[in-house]
Amino acid sequence: SELTMRRAVVIGSLLLCMSARAAASCECLWRGGFADVQAEADLVVSAEVVAGKGNSIDLAVERRLRGEEPRQTVRVWLKAADYCRPEPETFPPGSRWVMALERIDRQIPGGFNPSTPNISYGRVGDYALSSCGGFWLSLAGNRVSGNLVDAPRWDHAPPMNPVLLDLVVAYMQGEVGREALREASREDPALRELILDTRAFLREGE
């Protein structure tokens, strides 16, 4: 009957969507927080997102923390297909970040489609950002937060006390140890309780 055919079409469409999602899923091993992965990065920068198009963003570099890159603006390629990278929507224009980036040194087969030039693996000479570790930290003022050190796997925004960027730089340069980062990022339970109480008080007064 027509109803049976419609049900079959709907079920078929759902199965196609599920298989497409499965095909686009990413599989990788967790490589650690920022403290672990930054040492292997080709380029570590603090930067502001100035533009986004397709699955890429452009970063205006504020500080180069590791690596050589003469350009003041670099392009970073994010999630597309089954690439293990974060979604482009994670990094809106105007947001600031510290990122540990991998340079794209070669073009991979099927990585570029002329009909969708803004959705691709990325151009040689640009950079890619992995989601398989704490490869990015949110930057507000001069403090960072994110999966910095000893945070749960796959949690890119765990609860933590924001840490001075200069302390992170000192760690990268071997001037302070891991324990300094861990201690600085540890939440103060009393302070968190005070913040929650204050928010509740403000809501009651509205």
C-alpha cells in the first residue's frame, strides 16, 4: 500500500542518514591535554579569529609561543568528512584562543573538491587543528581555560580556574613544572560556592 511504501522510504532515509553519520565519524586516540600535546605542535599561537568560511578559520596571530611562521594571519582547517577536528562553529569571529597547530605538508587523495572549495582537508602550507587532545584553550584577557592539564579525556571545556597565559608559556619553556599548572588550574570550592550563591541571589532579586 501507499502507507507501507512511505514507511519504507522514511526508514530507508533514516538508515542512510545513520550510515552517513557513521562514515563521517572520527576515530583517534586521546593524546592528552594542552600541556602534553603542545610540545609536538608545529605552531603554537595566541590569536583572534578574524574570519571563517566553510570549514576553515583565519587567525590573527597575537603571540607566537612555539614554531616559525612569518605570516600575521594563518588559516586553520577544521572538521569536514571524517577528519578528527573540532566543528568550525566552536570558533566564532572575535573569539580568542591559544592553539597548538599541525602544518599541512601534503595534499591527501580526495581532500579537495573543486565544486566545494571551502570544504576540504586544507591547503598545503596552512594548518589543521586536531580534536584528539587539548589542542586549543579559550583565551579571555590574559587567562586561558580548557583541557590544560590532567583533565578528563574528550572534555575540551572542563571546570577549572583560568590560568595566566604567561604561566603556560613558562611551562612550555621549561621554567615551571606540571604541578604549577595543576595547582593554578585547580578550582577553589569555596569560591565556586560563593559564585553560585551570588547568582542565585541575583536571580531572586529580578
